[in-house]
Amino acid sequence: MFILSLTYVKPPEEADRLMEPHMEWVKQGYDTGMFLASGRKIPRTGGVILARGERADIEAFVAADPFSVHGVADYEITEVALTRTADGLDRLKE
């Protein structure tokens, strides 16, 4: 599993301008089964996505995010080997 932590490097107004295409990109991530959960950071400085798959595929997909393409956000990709989850979250260990 991977934690994708994105941090805005431009003003929030730039992120707002690209939010619709970014959310379409997020939808594609869910449609392919790569994304498991996502949401905004509080305070609003970026977001976090839980993803699964091959690192190279995830890196390539992240590079296609409109936020990445237009330099609005930087991504930190962290791989996590989960060994335990709460009941009902076993899928996260796949």
C-alpha cells in the first residue's frame, strides 16, 4: 500500500482552478482500483490518497494529475507494509 501526500506549492486559488480536472483524475484512480481512500488535509494545505498497485504505475499516474502537470502540488509517495488492520479493513493489506 502507498500513502500519497500532496502539498500545495501554489496558492489555493490555483488548486481551485484545477479542482474539476483533478477530481476527474481522482475518479479514474478509483475506477481502476488503484485508489482506496482520499481526502483534504486540514488545514487545507493539500490532500492524502491511499493507493495500491505497483510503484512505477502509481508514480506514472501521479505525474498525470493536473496538479502535478501544472506544478500546483508536490507529491510524497510512501510505501507501507501493513501488518494489521481493524476489522473490515483487510483489503488494505492486499
